[in-house]
Amino acid sequence: MKGINLSEWALKHQQMIAFLLLLLSVTGILAYTSLGQKEDPEFTIKTMVVQAYWPGSSAQQMADQVTDKIERKLQEVAEIDYTSSYVKPGETQIKVNLREDVPPKAVPDVWYQVRKKLGDIRQTLPQGTQGPFFNDEFGDTFGNMYALTGDGFSYEDLRRFADAARNEFLRVSDVNKVDLIGKQEEKIYVEMSTAKLASLGLDPALIASTLAQTNAVTAAGTVQTTSEQVRLTVGGEFDSVDNIRAIGIHAGGRTFRLGDIAEVHRGFIEPAAQRMRFNGTETMGLAVSMRKGGDVIHLGSQLDETVRRIRAELPVGVEIHAVSDQPRVVEHSVFEFKKSLTEAVVIVLAVSFLSLGVRSGLVVAMSIPLVLAMTFLAMYVLGIELQRISLGALIIALGLLVDDAIIAVEMMALKLEQGWDKFRAATYAYTATAFPMLTGTLITAAGFLPVGFAKSGTGEYVFSLFQVVGISLLLSWVVAVLFTPYIGFKLLKQEAHASHDEDAVYQSGFYVKFRHFIDFCLTHRRWVIAITFAAFAGSLALFKVVPQQFFPASDRPELIVDLWMPKASTFDASEREVRDLERLLKRDADIEAVTSFVGNGAPRFYLPLDVQTPNLNLGELMVMTKGGEARERVMAKIDKLFDERFANVRGRVLRLENGPPVGYPVQFRVFGSDNAKVREIGERVAAIMRDNPNLRRVNVDWGERVKRMQVDVDQDKARVLGVSSGQIKEALQASLSGTPVTQYREGDQGLDVVARLVEAERTDLNNLKDAKIYLRDGKFVPVSQVARLSLESEDSELWRRNRIPTLTVRADVSGGQAPDVTRVLMPKIEELTRALPLGYGIDVGGATESSAKAQKSVFAVMPVTVIIVLLLLMIQLQDMKKTGMVLLTAPLGLIGVSAIMAAFHIPFGFVAMLGVIALAGMIIRNSVILVVQIDHDVAAGVPLWTAIVESAVRRLRPIVLTALAAILGMVPLTHSVFWGPMAWAIMGGLAVATLLTLVFLPALYAACYHARRPGSN
């Protein structure tokens, strides 16, 4: 490399280099101790939830009159990818999903545009519509959850304790917000009997108006004197439930005490909307989220101290339990990765010592912690935290960052063996290999470019992989040319009896045999090239038997268990099923705790969690097991229970996911304009899926049709009696479900006072015909005199995607991988699709769709990566033919990748794909070093044949050593569920590619440049 020799400068300024070495080491250690720690890297959940309510509407009316208008307006927002709408009678929930390529920083502005546009159409929605309401904090993660239980304490007592605990948690500096989970809304119920009201001649409307007027808070005026003003207040507000019971109701010349004609009591909302249970006991939950940029380990210590203070203040019998403790999970995860990192360091050091000797190995050994320290410092400056991706990237980088140091030390040691003095030997590596090393380093880093610039949620999730590997590789080159020569100059010994024949070291032992082998390969180069290309073609064919996946499941010990009851099920029915499962799991030795949620799913305690839509027929259990093996045993047990004991439940037990949430791994979306036709097509898709032995619990997201009591009003009779359909609706609503008439105010709580019929009269369909409709003159008629009642059915729920009714058929996978199963199903699905009428179709969803999106975002960056690699190769090689030869070696790693993954049945997923892309850069790096050596020898006057053979012999040790360090450095990652497939892919691919670099590339070079053996014709 011409110009300034950095190695020479370093040796001439040894005090400065020693100072920098010490400074960077110390600051790197300090930076490491200051790095934030998390379980997963932050990535933006680009989803907003929009909700609206229209009480009294059917699911189809809601879809047509509310959902469609909202969806149509949302189509004006260019950044939206698709909308997914859930519609049920009286309610709609629309998930607004942004395009994958929308930058995270632009998301808040997009949500502002959504709010603004939907605000513009609020007045066009039907009268009585409530909303739309917005939740753009859908992606908030509550890493810490606690449960408050109290033996002998009321639910209201627990709520007060939870409120106090919430205030304590909010005082912690790293806490963002605290939500109460399972909070039950309290009501004051005034329950009346129609028989008693009729006998007394009382109108329920009179009771409601009396309650409202008595409890009203209105201004009573102000007295202005000459010197001051005095505000007047009028008493009468409710200050207790007994006070409500004592209210006098005046009718027909008589006055009645409310408590004598109605039952007045305090209770919780019926039916309950949600409930949380911990180990079979009703509880109040607290979910704590961390502020952006916080350190989860530091947060954990703060929360532990806060919990100790809270526990000390709680009365005897009230306990606070940790349900989800992310700091502990992160601490364990980081410890495991640190252990793997230490193992990788030891392995790489062992390779260095065994192959280079003690002194040369020590030089490499000292460069490793220096590069790591500098990398930690760069991570601190750039705000990169220690988490699953960055820690894995450090281990991957470890096997690569020693390459430059090994090349430099090996070159220096070799020159010392050849009799050079230490100064000349230490500076020679820079002259001979610094620029090829830099090119190779940049090319290796460029192999990770598709990771760094993939515009998708998956790309955002793994972005720190590119950052950490790129930073460490560039810093490794700086260390190799600046610090390694200095360390080598200090540690390596001058060879007293060195041979001055530079080629003497290559004339003995294994080098002689390898020289004959390369000579043989050049002689039979056509066969070598043909066999290599045949092996490559075979590897592509072999890939068809390699299992495919998106992301592997998480190795966390939790299991998520979903229980879906029939759509018409009540909250109590759902809770009964949850209680039954809790009871069956109660004494399982593999389980630490069971936390249950009825009416909704668990809050997002884990970033990639697939959060469920709230529903009265839903129960979800979070089962904390005692480890990986215990988790699998519990999972099998619950699966068996679902098959044998829960006939009316659609059960599902699953591990936590890694990467962006997918939901069911195999999904097909059926879309079309007619709901009945879509259902019919969906059943045909489900039948195809049920025939596959690898799919289990096939189901659809549209619920079954449910009963509906239709009340058809005889308008002529109603007009004669002076009532309208609206009044009849209000009367039925007030009698059966109840109507809030005023509020009972207690401290900071406001409790609705709800008037309704007694339980016996509001829960029996047979009594509905006798429901009383009160007339203006105080008389009443049964509803059957003005209306005809008939029992009908209606859709319990509908799903839409981009304004089109869409039914999703989905299933879990057993004994295979989701993309493989989907691929097997596709011929029959495509055959069915071709037979569908115009306007109907079937799309693929699940893991296959998510994987395709992620791969598309990566491959979109590939042209840029190829251009950068080509540019670097041309700058280094200055020859298009040589550049083409080097590029031909890049995909040869697939031979080893497919062989090792097929042999051990290792699934090939998104993470493994990133490893294969990066592998190409590693292979090109070794090829560049070999080609540069050949060109160097040819320029020195060595015949081409000899130059090819001798270059392969000379570069054998550094190429093999760097490959061996990279391969063995991956060994600790093979035990990782997340990184294992990538580690195996790199190990297998690099092992085969290294051999081919030393065999195939010389043969290809000889063929391209028509090399002839010296002395032959």
C-alpha cells in the first residue's frame, strides 16, 4: 500500500501508541459497564387501533355505516399498507398497519394525519355513534407485571392498594407508565320488579328522573355583598348507598322509600369485561412499562426496591407477586451471551496459540480485547444497547475481527523466520497486505449491508447486527495496522538462526503435499471446475429438503394458552373453563405460576407478543414453567388436555415468538364481496388444510352465527298508544341491560347509578314478551301488544381487510415448518383459486407472508450491496476478469450450507439467510487475498503456473487460520435457538468455501489465463 505506512508510523511513535492502547482499553471497559441492557432491540410496532361504537346496530350495519366510512377515509393516507377490521354488533375495531418501509421517526406524524382525517368525517357517521377513538400506543411493552392478592379482602380493598402501588411505581425514574389490569368497574344498581311497580302504579322513568334530579350538581348562584361574594350550594347529593335507598319517590299522591320498592346495592359491572387471576385467585394486576432509552437492569433494581417498600406497607394477608420480570430475563439472557462470548474468545485464542505459537498467539490474543473495547466504546457513542441482536453480533464478529490480526502477525512471524529484522518485518505486512485486508474487511462488512438497510420491521429488529459487525470489522483493521505491529514488535523474538531463503519454510512438511495437490488441480482444472459447478447445482437441489422457517420460537420459559369459547358464551362461562384448566395445572411440578386473563389477553409483556382482541368468550393463560425441558412437557400436557377434556373450547398453546409477531404460522385469507360465499370458500380451504397431517386445530377467524331476538313493532298500534320504536328500544334497554341515570361520587371515583329489572326478569327470554312499555298517562302495556317477537340469527363478528370482507383460515403446525407446509398446500389452494368467481380470491398469510416481506426488503438492498462489492473489487484488482472470478466464488458457500443443514435437519430461516448473505463477503475476502498474491508474484517475474501454485501454498496458512477462527468462534452460538441456524450456516458454508477458495479459484485462474506448466509446450 503506497503512501504513509501506518505500521511504520506506529513503531516510530511507540509512546503515543502505548498511550492510545491504554486509553482505548480503559474507556472501552467503562463504556461496556455503561451500556444499556434489554432483551430485544427496540422496533416500532407500526399499528394503530381505531375503535368506534354504535349501540344497537348489527355487525353488518356496523360494517356498512361506520367501518366502511372510516376505512374509505383511511385510504387517503399514503403510508398505510392495509387495514384489518374486526366488526361485531355495536362495535368495530380497525387496526391500521403502515407500510414496512415507513421510517420509525415518521410514524407519529402519520398517526396525527390519521386522527385529523377521521376527525373530518366524524359528523358523517350515524347518529349515536361513539368515537372514533385512537390507540397509537399499541406497541407499548409492559416488561414487568405484578399481581396483588388478598385473602379476606374485598376487590375494592385490592383496588385501593393497587392505586397506592401504582403511585409508588410512577415515582421510579425509568418507569414510563403503569396500567391496572383486571380492574372491575363498580356500579350502584337499582333493581326493580315489574310486578311490584305495576301494583304500586310506578313508572320506572319517574324513579330515574328523581334520582338524577336529587343528585344533580348545578350552580345555585352567588350572593354579592358590598365587600365580598358568597357562593351558594344546595345539598342532596348521594354520600352513601343508604342515602340512595332513603330517597322518597312520590307518585299517585303517595310517597315511597326507594329501598322499599327496589333493591339498591353496590356491585361490579355485569357482565364483567375483564378479570385477572393469579394461581387460581382473583387479583388486581399492575403492568409497568419502561421509558424509551432506559436500562432494564437498572429499572429492575429500582422496581425491586419499590416492591420491598410496597410490601412493607401492605396489611397482613395482602401479597404482591411478580408475574413477569423482564429485568431478570434480560439479566439471564445477557449472562448466557456473555458466557458464549467468553467461550468464543477462548476458542479463538486456542486457535491462535495452537497454530501460531505462544508469542504470535499472544499478539493476536491482545488484539481481541482491544478491538472489543473499541467496539464497546463505539456502541456507547452510537447508543447501541446490549440485547439479543447486538450480543449475537459480537460473537459473530469475534471470529472475523481476528482475521486481520492473524494475517498481520502471520506475515510478521514469517518474515522473522526468513531472517528479517523486527522493524522491517513488523512494517512489511502493511506494505504487502494492508490494502487487500482493508478491501476484504469492507467487503465482509458490505455482506451485512442488506441487514442494515432493509426497510422493514424485521430489518429494524436486526439492524444492530449490521452496526456491531461493521464497526468491529473496521476497528479490527485499524488495530491490525496500528496496534498489532507495535505489540508484535514488543513480543516477537528475532530469529537467531533464521534462513534467508524466503521460500525455505514452504519446502517441507504439509506444504510439499499441498503443492503437489494444487499442481494436480491445475493439471485437471476442467474437472475441478466441472465438479465444483456440479456440487453447486446439487446444493441448490438439496435445499428443497432443508426445513424452512421465518423466526425460531423464543427460548423463554413462558407458554401462552388461549381458550376460545363459542361466540355466544357469557363471561361466566369463559371464566369457568379457565378455572377448570387452572385446577388441572395447579399441582404440576414443572409449573412455577399460572396467570389468567378472562375477557382479554395478556398485555404486551414481551415485545413480539401477538396481543389478542378483547372478547367475552376469550380466556388466556400465561404459564410460567421451570425451564426449557419443563416447558415442552407442560406444552404436551396442555395439548392433551385440550384433546380430551375441553370439548366446547378451541384451545391453543404456544411458545413465545421471536421477531415481529405473526400469529398462526399457516394462514390463508379468503376475500370477496358476499359474506356467505366467503364462508363457503373458507370451509373448502379448511377442508384442504385438515387433510394435511402436519396441521392441527384448523379454524377460521369469523365466529359462528348467534341468536338474536327480533322485535318487529306494529307501527299502527304504537302510534295509537303514543309510543315510537325509539321509546320501545329505550324501555327495553333500561329494563334489561340497565341505563345509567346519575353518578355516585366517592373521592376520585365516579360510579354510575344503573336502573334495571331484577335478575329473574332480565335473564329469561320467555319473560321478554311481558316486558312493560310505559305510556304517557302512567299506564303500561306488555311489549307483545305492540310488537311481534321472533328468534333469529346474525353474524357474531366479521373481519375485513382493506374494505373487503376477509375470512382467515389458520392452523398451528406439528412435525414440520410453516413455510414447508404452506408450500405443500399451495397446489390445491391455487387450483381452488382458479375456480373462484370474479372478485373472490385467496391470499397467503402467516409465516410465509411475513418471511417473504422480510426477504423482499433485504433483497431490495442487494443491488446496492453488489455495486459496492464490485466497486471495491475493481479498486483492488483493476481487472474485470479477475473481479468476475472472485465473484464466482461467492455463492460456493451454499454447498456447505445446504449439506450441513440438510444433514442435521436445521431449519433455514430469516436469520440463517442473513448469515448466508454475510458468508459471501467472507468468501470474497479470502479470494481477494489469494488473487492479490498471485498478481504480486506474476509482477515479480514468476511464471503464471508457478505463481498460482506458490500463492496458494503461501496463503494456505492465513486463509485456513482465519476461516478456522471464524468457524470455531461460531460454536457457542450453535446452542442458541435464535442464532443457531445462522451459526451452522456460516460454519458449514465457510468450511467448504475455504477449501474451494484454495482449490477451485487457482483452477479457475489457470483456466481463464491459460496457464501452462513451465517447460511444457
